[in-house]
Amino acid sequence: MNADVLTFVEGRIGRIRLNRPKALHALNTAMCEAILAALTAWRTDPAVEAVMIDHAPSPDGDPKLWRGFCAGGDIRMLADSGAQDGAEARAFFHTEYRMNHALFTYAKPTIAFMDGITMGGGVGLACPCDFRIATENTKFAMPETGIGLFPDVGGGWYLSRLPGRIGQYLALTGHRLDGAECLALGLATHYLPSAALEEAKAIITADAAPIDRALNARDGPNGEAGILARRSEIDRLFASDELEDIYAALEADGGEWATQTLATLKTKSPQTMKVSLRLLHEGATMATFEDEMRQEYAVGVRVVQRHDFLEGVRAVIVDKDNAPKWNPATPEGVTGHVLDQIFAPLPAAEEWTPG
């Protein structure tokens, strides 16, 4: 068994527990392989009626190490691989996306407890699930443009299906949503206070049938979903699929929020912001999730070998100077030709497949 993820059967439930607390349960290739293997085994096991995904508590009791459901993927490995031949990065994406697709198409009920940081790869684990539980600790985001990446693991599918232009706003800015906002946007199906989670899990484990009942009989969020108060501004200012138009709209507005948002965008990679806008535009009309993952794989294996991802990881994760030098440095410098190269289908022998 991979110590970084625990897979076991408890009662009628297949349990998947992420177990890398010091890395906020960020996914590596071996973890994705172990999860995929468990899902495959349980798919035809009549003793397993549902699958539950959560994170294990910190073994030393440090509450800071409980902060994450899943903080993403192994970014350092991806950058190291991208700087060389990219083979290890391709292997990671291929396995991770098969895991994402397996969850999306799973015939048995799936339940994800998004208690804490749920970002990047964590979003890819939670969003395909039938039941997605947020708490007061939830911090949900797709912050990839800040390191020269894009919202993958199905981001082009999920974000493009949010109300109005909220998905485009989240993809470009990396804005963090709280649990109440996740519930209001449908990214979460239920909200429970974190203190009620273990009781809910125990009820579900004892009897898989009343999953809804176990989750509905709990308190809802305190407070309003703040992002909804910005809905009209977001829809207006992020209306275009052209990054230059969004910059112009924010600048012309001139209000405090628009000015702050424009300043945020100017810290992100222009290249991968444009990639993200195109990904959501095309993702909105994808016929199947399989089609989405095939395209994201083609885009991903190219982006991890481009300058902006290597530079973003250097600036944010390695040197931590938070001063990436993007190339191109402006939206105007990212041409349609470059985007066409990034989005071009891979040769048939190199394409992602679901199994």
C-alpha cells in the first residue's frame, strides 16, 4: 500500500484517505495510481456500495497540517521534468487524468469531503464526485495562472459551467472561494461544520443508503456567499474571451475592485491566462468529459515545457521571490499562432486515453 494514500473498505464504503499532511496532501503519480487501482477494484465489488474521499488527520496532532483536503499536484516534479524531456510530467498527467475520468464516470456514489484547502489536483478529485461537502475551512481555488499553468484536471469543463462569467474570473485570478460560496455556485452539494464531519462519515459508513440524509441533517453555512454580490461586475468586466478586452474593461471601470483585480491579473502569466480563456470557451461545448481530458492533456504536456511554467515555479516555489518574468510579458505578445500550437491535437500514438 502507498503510505501517501490509504485505500481500504470500511463497512459498505470504499475509503480513500489522502495521507501527505506535510505537503497538504498534494498528489504524486504513485498516489494517483493507488486511487485508480482502488476505484477499478471496487467498481465491480458488490460489497462496496459507495466511495468516500477525505484526508487523514495529522499523525502528530499539529492542526496546521490538517489544513488541506488536497493542495494540488507535485509541481516541483512537473517543473523538473518539464525542464528536461517532460516524460515524468506526461506520465503524471496521464495517470491523474485517468483517475479524474474514472471518478467522473463512476457508477457507484462518490463522496468528497473538501475540508480545508482544495486546489488544483484537489479540485480534480472533488468535482467529479456525486456528493461534495464544503465546510467553514474550505478554500477552493484554481490558482495555476500564477505559476504559468492553467486550470486543468477538468477545469475547462467545471469552470465553464458556472453561472455567468464567474468561471472565467476564477480561472484568470485564482480567487479563493469559501465553503458558502462553493455551495452557492454548485461546486459543493452540501455544507457541514467541520465538527459534524466524523459523525456524518460514521452514519454513511454504517449504512450507505441514506447518504443524502446523513448530509442534509446538518447546519448550513453562516453568512452570505460573497462572490454573488460581485456577480454583475464579474459578468460585465469578464464578458469577453479576449484577455485584452478584459484588461480594457477593468481599466475603463476604474473602481476600487476593478483596479485591484487588474493589478492581480498583471501578476499572472499572460500566456496561460489566454490558454485558460480558450480552454473554458471550448470546454463549454465539449461533448464528453473524455474529450475535455484529451484536450487538457495535449495542452498540459506542452505548457509544462514552456518558459512561463518553469519561471513561475522558480519564482513562487523555488526562489520564492514572487517576481516571475513572463515571456511574453503582455497579453498582446501572446499570439493566436502560439495558442494554436499549444492546443493542437497530439499525434494519435501520444494522445491521452481513459483506459
